[in-house]
Amino acid sequence: MTHDPQPPHAPQVPLSKCAFDDPGTRAAWRRARRRVVGRFIGCLIFSLALLVLLSLHATETKKGGPAGLGVALLLGLVVPCVLYVYIGSLLRLRRIRRVLRSYPWEFRAAARKHPHVSESYGVAAQVKMGNGDDDWTPAMLLRNPLRWNHWDTAMESGAWFAGDPAFGGVIALPGGSGLMTFERRSRMSIDEFHEIERDAERMGRARSARIGKR
């Protein structure tokens, strides 16, 4: 894998063996986690408040009153969906941390939205891995733990990548902020997987990060 030269004005990639050793990266991860946890707790408090309100309108709810039914609808449909989203964000942050503890940061010349692939649950994106016009990863699912369909156009001018180009990993803005998961959209071929398996060191690192799956 070739390493692209960094622009002189861009933050320099840390020399640490794993990306999570970089103080800036750890700080960015913790900030993202605090925001998700804060929103999650806020949603729980809101749910408890709705429960109290529902209990106050229990009689009206049984009679089909609009206030009680509205609260019951919020509590039964909307709140579980919101909680599900925040739990997914926390799990995604945990996956990011596993990758960052297994791989170093590498500078990549560009990341881009795939021009012909769309995604319902994130952004279909590619990372440029070499100097040739065709040296892009396959289209993978890019998701921000805070905003799942967010795309930062600044990455088109350079990005940090940690992971394996075949399995995915994590990408971020130069400096380690804007952390996002970068995951395969489909299973790779058996032949490609077996070819990677022959490299014990590469496969061991991928499995340590829990991305080494077909």
C-alpha cells in the first residue's frame, strides 16, 4: 500500500503504532461519545417524563382522550426508535475505538462519495489508496456516530484512514476529528478472502479490530 504525501499545511499523521494513542484522536472520540451519551440520557429523562404524564392522564387515555393517546403514541413508537438510534451510535463508537487500537493513521489523498451508489442508512463512499485513477476502495458504507448520513466535503481534499482497504475501518478529517465508520456493503468473494487469509499478520490485525470478516 502506497502512502500519499501530505500537504505541508495539513496536520501531520501521528507516528504512533495505533491511532488511539494520538491525544487528538482520543479527545475527538471522547467528545463524540460525550455528545451521544448526553443525548441518550436526555432521551431517557424525556421518556420518564412521558411516563409520568401518561400516568396523570391514565383515565383520559382509557376513554380515548387526545392528550393521553398522544403521550402513549410518543412513548410507544417514537421514543423506542430514538433510543435505538443512540444505542447504535454508542456501538459504532465502540467499533471505531477497536479499529483505532489496532491500526495506525495513514494519510489518504482523498475520500469521495461514490458517484453511482446510494445508501439509505449512511453514505456510500470510497477512499483513494494509491496514486492511480482507479486506486479507490470498493464502495463502502460510511457512517458518522452523531449524524449517520453526514458527509464532510473537506475529505475530498484529504483524509486520515485507519484499517484495511479490503475490510474497511475508520476515516476522519486530518487531525483526527469527524470520526466515521467505513464498512463493507457486501460480502467479498471467497477467493479474495482466502488470499488475505494467507497473510497471517494482516488477518490477525483485522480480526483484532473485528473487521476481518468476509
